[in-house]
Amino acid sequence: MAGIAGGLAGGLAMNLFSRAVVAAAGREAPDAAPGPDRVGRGMQPPQAQGRAEDDAAVRTGAAAVRVVTGREPGRRTRLAAGVAAHYAFAATAGAIYGCLASRVGIVSAARGALYGAAVWVIADEMVTPALGLARSRRSQSRALQAYSLAGHLIYGAVLEGVVRGHQSRPRRPPQEAFGGQGKNPLVRAM
């Protein structure tokens, strides 16, 4: 559970980083995809093949909506599905991290930043371009790649912070957590 929570927190941190960069600089990089709808989908909008509102997260979310409903989603639904896809991916990558971090030491190296970099290389640099969901790394400037990598380093660090914070909390036995033996009918039934 800590990995999922950490993944969601990391996805939110990516979004906040993206907003801060756009607020400060006007856009993520000189070659960022055009379009105003860039909020809530992490590093994906500026890497879109066309307009930012047709990034990998939106395309993935829209495909899921089509599978579930059998209909083509409208613009607002596509954007909302893109946000959901971003957070679903962040939570899934976080769950994987949560399972591996305590078992495979290298996974949590550099306070989670190494894992964030690995997610960036695998997802943003390899898989989404190979699936035709984003521009290839050769067609992105170093500035755009650095922006995306920075967002993923933040993701990894926040993810590790949440997971580490959860692991360092003292665990209480179920009886104590639920009011002590004999005080809670659910505990008595255990």
C-alpha cells in the first residue's frame, strides 16, 4: 500500500513541478508540443507527437474508455481519462517499487531517484515512442529530455520518501490498533 500511496504522491509532485516550470518559463522546452491543456499528466504533454492534449496519457486513457464503453470519448472525457491514466501508471510503478525496494537494494539507491530515472528511460524514452504514443528521443531537444528526467527524479524521490516513512512507523498489533482485546467485537471474532 505504501508503494501505491508513494506512486500517487510522486505523480502529484510531477504535476506540481510541471506547473511550476510552465509558470516560470512559459513552456517546458523550446520544442514542447503546442496546446493549452497540459495539466495533470506529468511529463507527457510536451512530448506529444502533435498537440499536448493528445499525449501518451490521454491516448491511453481514451483507449481504456473506448474499451469499457464502446464509444469514442469527448474532449473533456479524454483529458480526464488522461489524468486517470497518469495516476494509474504512477500508482502501478509505485506498487512495483514498494515490492522491490526492501528486497533489491539498488532499487532504492539515491533515495529513489535512480528508480525515477529507470521509469523515465523505460517508459518515456523507450516504450511510449515505440508504441507511437510519443515522439522519439531523437526528435526531442536535450532541454525537453532534461525536463522530463527531472520530473521523474522528483517522482522517484517522493515515492521513496513515502515508502521509507511508512516503513519507519512502528507497527501496532491488530488488537491494539482496534482498541485492544475484548473491547472491539471485530477483534474478538479474530
